[in-house]
Amino acid sequence: MKRRMNNIFRKDGRSFILAMDHSAMMPSPDIKEPGRVISEAVEGGADGFLTTYGIIRKYQKDFGNRGIILRADGGISAIRKPMAPMDLLYSAEDAVRIGADAMLCMGYPGSQTNEHTLKYLAELVEDADRFNLPVGAEMLPYGFEKPEGIDTRSVELMSFASRQGADFGADFIKTEFVGGEAFREVTENCYVPILVLGGSKAKSLEEIFKGIKDALSAGCNGIIMGRNIVRQKNLPAVCSAISAIVHEDISVEKALEIAGLPS
């Protein structure tokens, strides 16, 4: 398992993963050319990719020696209203067969699908252990539900959810960065690496770079981001800037220069 984790995380313990798994669930015009996106992200220094079974099978040569994380759950479609709950779709054997280095699935503590998602997270961890395959858990309190009177993205709930994912056996956690420096409560309570997600809201490069810097300062180990990166016009340069933030701790101003924008 250590060798496979080394394909995801560099020696500094940090990682920049480009997420390309959205197209299995929703329209994703920014990745209609997956091979180009992968090649340009590799050129720019992305450490790995979170993506789908079909993309992994089709674009093996474009990934080169970068880490590959298979999205293990899904089975939903954004064109169904309301969307049904996600389910576990792929086994550890499936992931090994197509050359993935790790798998990742959701965990929604507190949600209407609480028991469902946490049960299949545990099942995936047990299955993956037999193949020495790392598992990531995308831990989001209440999922995308918004129960009245509950701040579903509070630092306290994020801390609980991230730790719960680790206690279920996840080797790394993907979750939302909230609370600024207060997020250190989350990272200090979780004994496995935490990678932060980017979200769907369109952001400027300056916002993206600052968010990554703040997350790293709070003890996070890097990022798993997709839409806010792949929609950028100069993808190799943007990926180079993000890689330098994650692994070299460069400033936001320097990152903007690398990306070809004035600071």
C-alpha cells in the first residue's frame, strides 16, 4: 500500500490531484476532451487524477506515471430530479485491473443516507485492504442536504466527519475547507492526510490560489479540485502554479505570475 500511496503523495506528504469524475454524474463541458486535459495537467505538474472507470481505461497513456484514483461510487444522474442516493459501483479488483492506485467514495454522516454511505465506505475499505489498495473518503456532513437550524459546514462537524472517515479506515480524506485558520481543529483531529475540494462555484485564480494557501497553512496536505481548474484557458500554467503552491509554498503573487496573470 505504501508504494501506491507514494503515487498519490510526494515525499513532502502533499498532493495536487485534479478531479475529473464529474462527467459520470452531470454535464461537464470543460472535460469533453479528457486526453487533452490529462496531458496538459501532467505537463503542468499535477500529481494525480480522480476520475472515472471509462476515462482510466481509455486514456492510460496520457496519465504517464501520475497517480490515478478511481471514483468508486455513483450510479446517479443530474438529469433525474431529485437525484437518487449514490451507490458503490466498483470493487478493489476492478480498480487494480485497470491500473488505479487508489479508490475514493462518499461519506455523508448525518444525512438521510447516513447508514448507506458509511456502510459502503466500510465495505470498500475492507475490500481494498485485500489488495493493499488505498481508499479515500469524501466526508461531507449531511451531504448536500441543508436541514434547518444546522450549519452543515461548521468546523466542529467537519472535524467529526473527517475523523469518522479515518476511523472507518480511509487512508486519506477529501473534504471542504471552512473556517480559515480554525480548520486546524479538523486537521489536528484527523490522523490521515486531508485534501480539500474546490466546489462548484466559479472562482477567480486569485481566490483559488489564496484558498489553497490558507488550507495548507491550516495543516491540510493538498487539494483535490476539478471544475475551477479545468475551465482555465492556460491549463498547464495554472497547474504549474498550483503545484508550486502545494510543494514549494510560493506566494499567491508568484503563482499568479506563473499562471500568466498580473498579481
